[in-house]
Amino acid sequence: MNRYRWLPVLFVAIFSAFSSSAQEQTLDPLDSIQVDQLPEYIVIVSESTGRIFGRKLTAINARGSKYKKALDDLEDALSNKNRIGIQNQTDLLNTMSQLGFEYIDSFSVGSDADYIKFVFRKKAEHRN
């Protein structure tokens, strides 16, 4: 029985490693994102409940938009763990701010409110 007493410590260490890296953002992978090619307003859907061992679901609807390629590149950067890989909504807000966007509003989607739509606008210095 005593030989398994280290198991809770191992679980806490693994969980801490996943949760502590959420706030450490580097914007090097976003260098390929051209802010001037993005629209003035962007709506990003984010999963509000999150997952214990997984990435935060983020989506940008770019269908039919003349900014489709730029929006798809942004969505890929936010979702792909090898680029930014948003872990939580704080990461999303901070990353978008560092990209040159300001938070405008958010609202929940659906009756269960599992998803939140965030509205961002380019900061004044990035507007055309």
C-alpha cells in the first residue's frame, strides 16, 4: 500500500504542468499573421466550459468573406498547439490585444451557454 503513495503527487505535478503553461504566450508563431489583411471587426467563438486535458475550441466563420485566407490563418494560429493553441479565454483576450485588436463585447450562444462569441475591433493605429 505504501508503494503507491507517490501517485497523488505525480497527478498534481502533471496537472500543474498543463495548467501553468496556459498563461505563457509567445507571439512568434503569429508573425505570419498580417493584421492589415484582417477585417476591422472579428467575431471568435470560444468554448466556455473548457476541457481538463485539451485545447480550447476556437472558431472564426470566414465563409464567403473576402478576408477568408487571413481569417483562416488566424483561426489556425489560435487553435493549433504548435502555433499559439489558446488554452483559455484569458489567453484569447491577451493574444488578440497583442495582435492589435481590442475587446468590444461578448455574448453566449445557445441555451446551455457552452460557447461564447467574442467581438474584437482593430485598435485605432491599425485601422485603414
